[in-house]
Amino acid sequence: MNSRPTNQVTNRIILLSMHHTYNSLPSTPMQRMNSSTTGSFSEVDDEHSPLVSGQSSPRTRLVWQMSQSNAYQIPDGNDGNPTRPRSSNRTLGTFAGVFCPVALSMFSTLLFLRAGFVVGQAGILEIMLQLILAYFILMMTVLSICAISTNGAVEGGGAYYMISRALGPEFGGSIGFLFFVANILACGLYVTGFVEAVLDSFGPKGSMISDGGAYLPLDDKEWYKYLYSSVVLFFCLAICMIGGSMFAKTLIVIFMITVICTLSVYISIFAKSDKKLIQNPRIDMLDKRNESCANHTFYTGLSGTTFKDNLYEKYGKDYITHDKMDFATVFSILFSSVTGILNGANMSGELKDPSKAIPKGTLSAVSFTFATYFILMVLVGASCDRCLLLNDYLFLQSINLWSPFILIGIFAATLSAALGNLIGASRILQALANDELFWFVLRPATKVTRGGNPYIAVLISWFLVQIVLLVGSLNAIAPAASVFFLLSYASVNLACLALELASAPNFRPTFNIFTWHTCVLGMIGSVVMCFLISPIYSSIAVIIMLLLVILLHFKSVPSEWGSISQALIFHQVRKYLLMLDPRKAHIKYWRPQILLMVAHPRQACELIHFINDIKKGGLFIIGHVKIGSLDKFDYDPVQMEYPQWMSLIDKLKVKAFAELTLGNTVSEGLAHLIRLSGLGGMKPNTVCLGFYDDSKPVDSLVKCMRRKRRFFSSEGIDGSNDVDMMFDNLPIRSERSHKHQSPSDYVKMIYDSLKLQKNVCICRHFNQLDKSMILKSTTEYYIDVWPLNLFRPYTASIFDDTCLFMLQLACILDMVPGWKSKTYLRVMLCTNNEGVAGKNVETKLDKVLKTFRIPAKIQPISLDLGESYKDLSEDEDHQMTLYKSIPEPIVQKINTRIKECSKKTAVTFMYLPRPPQDTTGQLEYLLSLTALTNDLPPTVLVHGLNPVISTTL
């Protein structure tokens, strides 16, 4: 048994008690799992850090304890859930816990009830092919089971536990449900087979009833059959209510009885060598349908002639259901009887050492049953007339040295298989309930007795099997049971294949006799045979599985199991990132890859949404610099805030990454992020900054919540206090708080970004952007582009990289759904009284727009701002990108003229000149930008460095 070190237990106790004190411990197991990984962190201040001052606050200790408790955990046998049985209930070994239940379940109805029937229908050659095919699928699946089960501690739930922990909660929950249904159907199948054997033996004209003797009543055949099935199932229920361990311990005796009965068949066939006419009690039924078999149901002893006559297929009708048999139907009967390979895994919660017992016991049982079936079918095919095989399920009684041996064997094999599946179904249901994948629906199934027996799960399983018994025929239940088992086996192979392909370092099973080829063969074989047996049942099962996957995906189940999808995505992303060579980048496929610097994210939600709209499938990184020095901390303060940044991104529903760094200044941290954020060919090419001003801080997250309350409906959030609780490490900026940078530092960030060859966007007034209002409005809104440096007006006829970059961003925004239907792109063409930018410039601009396929309207604008605005030498055209100081009254007049043109403007794109290097010029530069953009709609000041629009195919 696994045990947890004492200090680990102490850490977990401290963690839980402190978590209860400060965060009110969640009430559900799944929430406990989630809270143990994410936790709740307080803001860290480098000046007031308790670790710096030598004191440790409770929350800081909590964070430390969380890191300790999550660093290395040894499973304790109950997966951290108090409702699960403790490891003291693990009492079963390999033989009693795995080999016997698997072997008995694989014998089930086929060994004594249907072996002759399938040989008679398919012939010796075809039934051998079917047997090999069935066992090939089973063996490939067993190899996958062995690999997964030896890769770590296996808890209760068996196959469901292994699949869910490998594929994640979405696929694990859906496949676990299918496997639960498969066990329910199989239990009903075996109970029905048992009752058929009882009625054939003790019913009217039964093989064990002498002439004139008493027999079981069967006046109303179907309902009497259902009554007897219900009685047998109730007997199984009673045993299961006592407990699975007691049943497993009796399996050794049941298994030995089955082996003795099987040996009696072998001995009888060799001992009886004379030809013998077998009298069929149902001869009157056979005469009407197949007169050729009326007097030819012979046992011939081992005979070459009989073997030759039974060599090939001769499909006919089932004498009970009257259904025509074919390859698929016979295979479904055979396969549904040998589907018990997971019965040992289902008992994983009660095995002493599941990782050793499951592989050894399952492989041994599969090999043993295959040899048993192979020998039996050859002997039966060589000694019994085909008519006998086709028309008497219980012919083995007539040829056995002592006929009760067969009846005892049937009782032992079918009842034990039914019990195994009923127990297996209840354990899977209990595991599903403990994981809380289906909300409160399965919560009653978590209740257990003192001994750990899930009695409510047993009762639910019993009730569902009772419904299955209404079908009434073994051959009718077999296809559905086979389909659900085959899909479950395909899922096991898929799980193992995914683990193998993901190449995760922690996937190193001690059982290594498998490759991805065996997983693929097992999976393909299972799926193909699934649809071959019954396309209808297969389609229904697949639809149910997909619906459950979608349901669980949208439920967003929190889990600490780990999802194989993340490992596979990592594997593929790494491979394709290596193939994404930045040296092969071409302007045709350029797209914005944006690093948005955010100081206070709760004040920038509208801007975050806007950048998400203009990224056009490109990289979007939200960057943040925390001021401080790592030398002042005993831990990484950035990592403590990171989970809440990720939660904020989830709540805003934007496709972005969060990158946080620690720096002595914001500009230093920005340089870190520009150089290091992104990976390979996915690096930001554009830096986006908020504007440096004294605007009043507004909690835009609360505004966003009020506009789209559905984002937070699951948490029941109503106001700013609730948001403060969720994002306590991301407070809004106080009006009195000190800014971490000066105006010159801010301008230096623009200068440094351009120096590092990044395009720059400066965004202002985006707290005014109400996208929902624009989308609901019935009036027209415009996206305005001002493609000239307003500080150098004589450049209106020049289109440089910045002008084209502005047009590209505006065009991208106009392509976004919602914006596209409610806004129109408008290019503002500035002229003056002397007509410097006259009709020829408008024609040139129109040609440019058509060449670049930009559907924009040209709007001529007159800028009559006085003589001082014209004082610009003609030889400065080549300096269009630079800032030039102009008087403040002129800047204010430009601002007024822009406001007059922006009454129906949603977003404005304007030219951002390159900032000066000297400190005095930087301050003037910022003041000019402020005056230029005062009271405008949401505005983006843009400076581009490289061509971004292509005219080539």
C-alpha cells in the first residue's frame, strides 16, 4: 500500500485549515482540487513584503504551503476524497482479483451455451477467423491497459479512471459513461443467458425434465422469462450489496468449478466415440422450419467427415428469435461473450497492487480463455452434426458423461460474469460521481457503507439492468453490448496512443511490450468491427459520446488530473514552431502580432477587447511590468499574480497570452518583454501602449460585467466588491497613487520600442468605447484614418509606411464581424486654401486604395489654420516621420477641426511622429499629443516601420 510521508500530511493539514480560514474551503471535491492548484494570492509589495521584513503573514504562509503540498504528492489510495474507501480495503491479489473475474467473464455465455451455435453457423474456419480477430482486438487493448495501469497508481474506477486521467475530464467522462452502459448491457446479457439455460433445462420439454415430470411454468413465455430474470438479478443484487471483496474471494471456487465442467466436455468427447442420435425436446418446432434437420441431430464422435462437413459457413435462422444470422451477428454473439478483459481493472480499488496485478492477471486470463475456446470449438466441430449445433443450445448436456456438469458450468460462468459486470458498473458509476463531472445528478452514488461498498451505485446499476432485461433475448442484447464495449476498447487504445505520441517524460510504464502500432491496430479494429456489427447502435453511441464531450467541455470542468490534449498540443506546437522560420516571412502573409502593455488591467478591458479585434489571428500578448527588485523577495512575486491575469483573460474571452516581468523601471521591463516575449517565428511586431494622462481611473471590468452579466453568472458576481474578491491582486489605480514613471520615461518607451524595430500604437479614450452600443445602433459609424503627420501638414501628398500601416489596421478592424456591418471606413484627405493637396492628390489616394483593395470612402477636409501653419520648407518632405514643434493654439485648432469631423466616429487612427531624444523635447512632444487628442473619440496614434500591404498574388 502507498503511504504519504508524515511531513506531507502535516503540510496538507496546515494548507486545508488555513485555506478554510482565509478563503472558505470549497464544499465539493472538484472545487477542492481546483483550489489546491490555483489558490488565492494577495498583492506583493516590495516595500511592505512580510518576507522582506522578516515576518510571515498567514496568506504568505498559505502560498508557501501550497507550493510545498503540490510539489510532490504520493497517492494515498482514495484520491483525496473522503467518500472513497481507504487503502485498507485493498485485499485482493492477482489470481482472485484479476485472473478469475476476467476469465469467468470471458467464458460467460459462450463456453457452454453458444459455442456450438457459432460453430454451426460460421463453420470451423470462419469461427476460428472470428475468434482470432476478436482476441486480436482484445490483446491489443490489453497491451494498452497494461501500459496505462503500470504508469502510476490506479485508483477505483478501473478503465474509467485510467482513461479519464489520460484523456482529461471531457473524454474521460463521456467514455466512462459509455463503459458504464456497456457493463449494464453485459450484465443483462449474462442474466438472460442464465435464464435461457434454466428454461431449456427445467422448462416445458426441458432437457432435465423427464416425461410427465414437473417443470417451471412458462404459460406467458416473455413475462415468465422476465420474472425469472428479475429473480436472478435480485440474487446478484443481494451479493453485490454484501460487497465486492466477498464475491471476489468466492470466485476462486467458482472458477475451479467452471474449469472442471469444461474438462468434463473435453473428456466426454474423447471418451464417447460412437455415433448417437440426439433427441431434441423441441423437435416439433424444428420440423416446421427445417425438415432436413428433423432426424439428423447426431453426435458422431471425433470424425474427419464431420470435421469436413462443418468446415465452412452455413448461416441460417436462430431457432428462438427466427432472425437470419450472418458474419456480423455471429461475431457480435462471440465478441459480447468475451468482453470481460476490464473486469479485473474494474476491481482496481480493491487490489493490493493494481499496477502489477492488472497486467499479469489480464494477460494470463486472455491467453487461458483463448486456448480453451480454440480447443473446444475444434472438438465440437469435429464431433457434432451441424444440425445438432444449430438447433440445440444445450447439446453439450446430451454428449457429456454426466449432463449436470454442463448445467453447473452454465450457472457458474453466467452468474459470475453477471455479478462481475454489475459490480464493475457500480464502481464506474461511483468513480463518475466522485469526480462530479455530471454536477449533482450522480451525487447519491458517492454514498458508501463502512466497508466502502457503494450501495447507492449498486442499486442504480441494478435498476438499469432490470430495464435491459425487458429485451428478453441474449442474441438481441449482444449487438448493443458489443458496440459499447468496442467503443470503450477503442478509447483505451486511443488513450494509450495519445500518451505514447505525446512523448511526455512521465509516461514510462513498467510494462513495455507495446508500441503506437499496437494502439492503432486495436483502435482501428475496434471501430471497424463496431460499425460492422451494428451501424445504428454504433452511430447512436458515437453521438452520445460527442454530446457528452461537448457538454463537459462547456461545463469547463476544473481538474488537476492533467489533460492529454495539452501534451499533444504542446508536442505539435513545438514541432510547427520549429518549422515556422522567421527568415521565410513574406509581406503577403503579414499579420499584426501585438504586445499590449497594461499597468492596471481592470481599467483597460475595452482596450483589451479592441486589440483582440485588430489582431487578425495574430499573436496577442498582454504585458505587465511589476516594479521592484528580485533581491528584495524570497520568492517570485510575478508568479503569484499570474493566475489572476489568466483568469481575467478567461473572463474577458479574448485570445491572448499574459507575460509578466519584474523590473526596476517600466521601460526596463518593456525592453525585457519586447526581446523575450513570444517564441521562434511568433514574436510581437507591434507594441501598443495606453496614453499617459491624468484621466480618472474607472473600473472597466465592472462596466463590462454589467453589459455582459452572463460572463460572470456562474460565479454569481453582482458588483465591484465581488470583482475585488476575485482579482484582489489586480486593484484599480487610485487617483492619489504615485505613478511609476515620469512623462519623459513614457516617451522614452515609445522611442525605445521604435529603436527595437517594433511598430508602435498609442491608444487613448478607449474607456469611452462601447462596442455593444455601436453594434446595437441603427445609425452609421465611421472608422476614420488621418494619413498624414499633422505636425507637418505639407506631407499630405506622401504615403509612407506609417500611412499604409494605419490603413491596414483600419481595414482589419472593418473586416471583423460586427464592426463590418455597423461601421464604414473613411480616409480623411486634408487640403488647404491654396490647394496644395488638390484634386490630383485625391486621385492618387483613390488609386492607392484600389491598388491595396481597401474599401474606403475618401473625405476631403480643409485645414485653414493660418499663415504660421504653412511655414515649412519644401526640403523637409523626407522628414515626414519626425515630430516638429508647432504652437499650442494651432494644435488646439487642429483638435477642434478633427472633433467637428468625428461626430459619428467610432475609432480614429492618426499619425504618430517619431519622438525627439532630448528630455525637453520629449515633454513638449507628449503635451502636443495630449492637446491633439483631447476630447476625441477612441483614438489610436500609429507609427509603422515596415511595409505591411502587398499587391502581389
